[in-house]
Amino acid sequence: MFAADSLKRYQQLVDADPDNVKPTLLTNMFRAKEEDKLEFDELKNNANLYIVAGSDTTAITLTYIVVMVCRHSAVREKLVAELSQLPEEFQNEDLRKLSYLNQVIEEALRLYGPVPSALPRKVPAEGAELAGYFLPGGTTVNSSPFSLHRDEAIYPRPYEFDPSRWENPTKDMKDGFLAFGAGSRGKLEDPTRKVNADQETLVL
Ligand code: HEM
């Protein structure tokens, strides 16, 4: 219902001034609809997904960050000390530079990421070789962020909420971090990317 209403509102903006409408996630979908590539119902299903993908994920993550910061007084003190350095009129850019804040977010996403379930991928028709195994074309392969994020070989003391582990993350830690998924769906171009304050968002 909300998705359909939002689409109608956006359609009205497009109709009123097609060249000056603010680009949003819906812009390309509307373009596809004009080229008869998407039915209204498909648009609505996509919009539904965007609402869930964009709101539940951030709400769950923020909730866990608050809980974890409240539970761990040492983390709270360190975080408050960093936050108190912010200028009065701070901007998003200022927040990006706060290394401990980013470590806290990273650690909350590791243990309590909102998408811990399997992330399925389909093997291409010609099949693929993975870790010494041949996977026939069309097979669905899943990776599990929940398990990877608790792998002791990658994250020592895996059940401990310890943001400082992200201060100098190893390559395995960065590769094993799947809170936002990985691979082609995440447009991951640089597998050695940093997972700290200067991290690029991998989410569409
Ligand atoms: C804490 C914040 C978020 C987390 C942890 C998160 C996590 C994820 C994960 C795990 C996937 C699946 C990726 C994969 O299959 O490899 C995904 C996909 C997606 N996310 Fe997010 N997300 C977050 C925020 C958002 C926001 C704010 C939006 C939009 C406003 C969004 C839109 C999407 C969309 C559209 C997809 C599907 C991409 C595709 O299939 O190609 N996400 N997200």
C-alpha cells in the first residue's frame, strides 16, 4: 500500500516536470517501465523490497549498536570521548572520520548484522571450480555471514563484542565480512578494501 502510494506520488512528480525530478532509487525503474520492461506490479514489488531493505536493515543495526554500547561501559566511554571532539555543527563527513565510531558499527554488523542468512548465488551454465570442487552450472551456492562472522580462525574470541578488533583488520577479516554481501551484487572491485572510516558503501 505504502509502496503503491509512493510510486503514484513519484509518478506525479515525473508527469509535472520530467526533466527536473529528483533522482531516486525509483528513477531507473520508471525508465524501465516507460520502455515496457516492467509492469506496475513489478515496480511495486521492487519498491516493497527497497522499503524493507532500506529501513529494517538500518533500524536493526542501530538498535543493536545502542544495546551493545549500553552494555559495554568501556566501549561507551571511548565512544563518548571521540564523539565529544565533534564540532557543534558536525556534518556526515566529520562522522566518517571517527575511527572508533566506525569500529563500533563494524563490530555490531559482524555480530548482529540484519542479514545473517544465506546469500544465494547461481553457478553459471558452464560450471565453476571452487576450493577444489567442481560445481555444476545452475547449482545454487550459499555463503553464510552468520557462520563466517563467528569463525574463530578469522575473528579470535568471536562471541566477544570488541570494536577495537577493527582498528587494524587483517585481510581475512575484511574478506570474511559479509554484512553487506559481496561479489557482483555488491560491485566489489577491490577485494583488499579497507573496512574502516574510509570504507565505501557496498550497498546499492
Ligand atoms: C545496515 C544497513 C544495511 C545492511 C547491513 C544491508 C545489507 C544488505 C545485504 C546483505 C544485501 C544482499 C547482498 C548480496 O546478496 O550480496 C543487500 C542488498 C540490497 N540492499 Fe542493503 N543493507 C543495508 C542498507 C540498505 C539501504 C539503506 C538500502 C536502500 C536505501 C538498501 C538496499 C538494498 C538493495 C536494493 C539490495 C539488493 C541489491 C541487489 O540485489 O543487487 N540496503 N543489503
